[in-house]
Amino acid sequence: DSGVTQTPKHLITATGQRVTLRCSPRSGDLSVYWYQQSLDQGLQFLIQYYNGEERAKGNILERFSAQQFPDLHSELNLSSLELGDSALYFCASSVVAGGLTQYFGPGTRLTVL
Amino acid sequence: DQQVKQNSPSLSVQEGRISILNCDYTNSMFDYFLWYKKYPAEGPTFLISISSIKDKNEDGRFTVFLNKSAKHLSLHIVPSQPGDSAVYFCAASARGNYGQNFVFGPGTRLSVLP
């Protein structure tokens, strides 16, 4: 158990809909990262937050947004969903913004029908 | 453009023998490299890392070698155990202005046969 929690575990929705994925980092970790893993692909870095502020941006679509709240939990919002958004979404946390060791949650599997 | 490549999608090794997983990268700005292990239905777990100022790092049965001139790193597992069967991701990091950008390879599925 990494100490990072993600909810929900599974999410099934339809094209055009909007969903919110939630992540709680390990106790004491200030930085949160979001990744997308599509079928048979590696993890694609989406975005990083540190203590409520955006710190780094990867290949995140404009239809996707994220935020980190004062209690340090983070949410990833996916809107106007397309079939290709079906993937595993992982959240990871680290102690500091440049934390080189990230602790991953179990992921949320999103299926868009 | 894949900056981190793991050209072997899968690898099978006999229990007790050495497993060698390879990773190549293209971006010379990467200054830190990590290996993660992932079991089904779980998130990746950090295994071992190496800074670009070193060429070898060892932790128990796991050793990572870095060849900067070839932009290549490898993970050696000796001896391999059935519990090592998992997908292994190589990741590279370049320090940005505020945070750390991580790029992951597509993974290699290791099967250790009893």
C-alpha cells in the first residue's frame, strides 16, 4: 500500500460526458502528479501540482483540467469525453516539487462507451 | 516522438538466472532515471534509481547501469524470482523550472519461470 488513494476504482460513462477523478496523496506529500495509461502504452505525464499550484504540464488535453485543494487532495476533471479517453488514470505523490521518487495510487479505470 | 524506449515488450527468464531489462533515451537533458515495477491492478512501485553523475547503482538483487554516451540504461535482477514477474517501466526525468518532468517508457513484461 503506497498510501496514495484514488476514487473511484472504476468509472463507466458515455461520450460527451464529464467526470471527476479524485486523489489523496500520502500524508505529508505536497506534490501530486497525474498520469494516463492507455492500452499497451506507457504512462503519459499529464500535470503536476505542488501545494495547490500548478508546477509542470505534460500532454494534457484542453478538455482536461486539474486542481489541488488546500487539504492537498487533487481532482482531475475530464470533459467532452471521447472513446479514446478510455484509459487508466494514475495519481502519484511526492514530498517536494522536485521529488524524484513518486508513490503511485492504484489508479482509476475509465471506460467511455 | 518517444523519448524513452523499451524495445522489448516482453522477456522470459528461468528462476535463478539473470534478468536484463533495457531502456534507451534520446533527450540528453535527462538527469535522473528510475525503474518502476507494476503488478496487475496496482499502481507502479518505485524500484531503483540512478543519477546521471553515476554509472551504477545497486540495491540488493537489483542493479541499474547507465551508459550516458550511448543514452542507454539497463536493470539487472540477480537471481530472478517468480515474484519478480511484472511489467517494468523505465522513466527519465529532466528538472524543469519548478517541477520535475517525467517521461516513462512503454514497459517490458518480465515473466520468471519456476
